[in-house]
Amino acid sequence: MIDKDIYNPEFVRNLFNEMAGTYDRVNYITSFGFSLRWRRQFISKLRSDNKNLRILDLMTGMGETWNIIQSNFPHSTIDALDYSDVMVSKAKTKVIRYKIENLTVLHDNALASNINDHTYDIVTCAFGLKTFNEEQFEILAKEVSRILKPDGAISFIEISVPKNIILKSLYGFYTGTIIPIIGKLMLGKPENYKMLWRYTVRFKNCDLACKAFKDHNFEISKESYFWGCSTGFTGRKR
């Protein structure tokens, strides 16, 4: 496989289709619960509000961030978007099973969606950036700017490679070797989880994504979580 193909949206969609049955459990177990903590932290960077806002959760997966968003914005309407057919199917089942109100699951491409201009007050995204390359960050930033209202807010977070050499080595071994084994034990494919670390190594941190959003009319503040094991950014559209 040519390296550039791993950023092809269809390749990424198929990858997450295959991981959909185990992704949420493996993600939580292998992060020792930090994934949930980081989700809470990156949403807390946005000021809680009781107004009826419109919020978009990009690359929503199976809705691991929904409860946190609803807790911080209890009267808001949430759209949850993902490009993985299987993830979307499971997310819709979750909405019905738990009778989640004011939430709609959208099957669409975050880089080229059918969403109208200036639709949302807030856009969030947890752990979806690593599967984009530098060119796609530019496309994403332009798209988010298009669908966000003036002065709209954003908050993004992604697993990253810490700069501390010891922590980087331990983290790399754990995510690159141990997590694929756990994925296999939970009936997943270890090769798929190895791909996640491959994406992470190439991604490094949110610096390039931050630059892209700054270049597309956003005021940005960088964030770091647990000594750089996750990084992110918050900001507002000018």
C-alpha cells in the first residue's frame, strides 16, 4: 500500500468500519480511562451555556462525547457526523435505545459535507484529526469555517506523541504493541490498531491543524493534556 493512500477518505472509512465493533471499548480500556477524562477536559474548554445552541460533533464515532456535550449544553441541539457506515449505524441504534433527545446522527464526509453555511454555534471533534494529512487540515479548516456561524466556537483534541523521550518510548510501545493485542483479544484486527499508531506518529501533535485553522479566520489557543499524550486547540471564528 502506498503511504498516501492511508489518507484516502475511503480507506479511512473502511478502517473504522472494521474497528466499529471494538473501538469504543478498546479505546477506553487501553487509555486507562484517560480518553473519557480528556473528552471532559476538551469540552470544558468551551464555556457552558443554557441557550438553545446548535452543536456539531465531527467524527463522532459511536457518540462517546454526547453525554458530556449534553451536560455542558443541556438545551442545545446536537448533530453527530461520521463517515463510517458502521459507526453511524451503531450510533443511530444508540440514539433509539437510550432515547437520546435533540440529537441527530449524520452520515457525511467532514471534508465535504452537505451542511448549509453558517449552521452551527459550536463544532467539536474528539480523536478524529490524526487520519488527515496537512492538505486535508486546510480543507477541514475551510469547511468548519463555512458551516460555523460568525463568532462560533470550536474545540478539538487528538492523541499525540509526547516530547519527553521516556514517556514517548513507553507510550509508543503501549499504543503500537499492547493495544493491537488487546484489540485482537476483543475480536478486533491487530493490524487496524497498529494503523492508529502509524497515523499518530505521522500526526505528532495538533500544530499543523492549529496553523490551518489560524489561516482560515480562527483565533486559536493550543491545549496539551497529560504531558502531551493528547493535544488540542480551542478557538473562535473571527
